[in-house]
Amino acid sequence: MPTNEQRRKAAKRKLERQIERRAERARRRRQRLTIGAVVAVVVVIVAGVGVYLATRPASPEASPEAAPAAAAGACQYIPEGQASRPVQNPDANPPRTGIVGLTLQTSQGAIPLTLDRAQAPCAVNAVTSLAQQGFYNDTPCHRLTTGEGLKVLQCGDPTGSGSGGPGFRYAEEPPANLAPSPLGQGASDYSRGLVAMAKTSQPDTTGSQFFLVYADSALPPQYTVVGRISTAGLAVLDKVAAAGSDNSTGEGDGKPKLGVQITQAQVQG
């Protein structure tokens, strides 16, 4: 038979268990009430926001029709380093249609170019703006490549070092209509007669330098095509290419042996 002391201890343990169960039930009930209250508040807030959005008048800032025209499609000319010559940044909202003539008067003869605004409005705008400011006048074409797969004359750096620029950079406008190169490996066919913008290996690094393609070349389609070279201009390039490069930066790559100095870049139209 259990003694009185044992019965008292058993009753005490039972009571403690009952108290613990009641406390646990109370804790759970408070938790449910708290969660319910939070959900209710969230529902009220969401409903209020929905009513506000549904009934508020349209503001000029929120209306696409009221947004400034410059906000959509504006050219972003980002400051970058020291300009090789002092120039003003081009207009951020250039014309986006039409053809522009640009003639490079050089020490080896005139190289007339036709630039297409619709194809690359920001790049064409930058080149013509720089030309009108005299940036390209009295500058050398500093690089000639004659290797297999890349045959171009590169110009547009007043320093002649290949590292000079206008003090700003901007995004590439990748060509969409180039055929795949026969060399494959994801390259595109930058065919004879194209004018394209040079860049570094990093994106959004187009500046003032450009290259004139005198024979079919293979490049990744990352170089903005701005226009074409005239037949007379290609004849000048053929003469320069035939003389070769000095190989100063590698076989078939260096300064042209027949030096090309742009005496003046003239914009027409």
C-alpha cells in the first residue's frame, strides 16, 4: 500500500503536469491569436493599397506618355579617363535615321565613308561630333593587321599609341545582319568595305577609335558597324595593305609601313 507521503508526491506530480499542459495550451492559443492579428493587419494594408492604386489620379511621373522623350533610348556617353584632345560630349539624343557622309582626307588619298544612323545612331553621332570638333584632324592610323582572319586599318587615336580616346565611352550597338564567318567559332563576317568601332575586351568601351575593313575578317559580333567605305577609299586601303605592317606588335600586326595620316575628317550632310 502506498504511504501518505507517496500519495502526496504523486498528486503533486499530476498537478504539475496539468499546470504544464494548461500553460502550453495557453501559449499556443496566444500564438494563434498573434498570427491572426498580424494576418488581419496585412490584409487591411494590402486592401488599402489596392484601393489607393485603383482610385488615385495618374501622376505625370507615373505616366509613360508624360515621361521625357530623352528617357527612352538616349545615348549614354560616360566620362572615361583623360581625353586625348579637348572635346564636348555628343548630344545624347541624336537623329536615328538617314545617311551621313564622312571623308577622311589622308596622306595616301581620300577615303570617303558612308555612315548609317539607323544602324548605329549613338556611334555615328559620336564619330560625326568628334569629326566636326576636329578630333580626328592630323592623327595617324596607328595599326594595320594583315593576318589571316583579320585585315583592317585602325585609326581614331590622336596619340597614335592605340590607348587614346575622347574622354568618354558608350555602349556597343551590335550588328544584327552579319553573316557567320566561314572560320566558325561564333565569329561573324566583317566583310570588305565595312567601317566598325574598336573597343576593349570589356563591354561598353566604344570610344573614338574605328577600323576600316579592307578584306573579309572574322570577329565576334561585338563591334559596332557604322557604315561602309567607298570604292575609291578601298583603293587607298589596298595600297596601304600591300605595303604591309612593320610587325611591331606581332607578325602581320603593327604600324603600316606606308604611313597614313588623317589630315582632315570632313562631315557631309
